[in-house]
Amino acid sequence: MKVNTFFNQGLGHQVIENLSSPAFINCLGSGRNKGLAFVNSAMLKALGYESASQLKGKHLNTILNRW
């Protein structure tokens, strides 16, 4: 799912509002894609993942463009 699509569907607002189960994922990459990405349970489910461990070490573009 593209980031723009994600936010246009209103899921981004749901994620921002639901910060009850945060997890920090180390996303490997280069340039602008290198660093930590913040996700929570709502974002995980919206992106089609079940747990934060499925994302660990994946490139940020791979995570967001899974579809």
C-alpha cells in the first residue's frame, strides 16, 4: 500500500489516534530511508502484518509498498 493511499483512506488518522501499542522497528536502508520507523498495532494491521517482528530489518520502502 502506498503511503499516500494509506493516509487518503483515513488509516493514517486512525494510527495517530491509536498509540496504545507502540513498537519501534529498525528499518534498514540508505539515504532518506535509513533510521527508525514508528508503528503501532493499528498501522501493523492496516499494512497487513500481524506483529512487529515481521518488519524488523526490512527496508522501509518494502514495508510500505507491500501491496
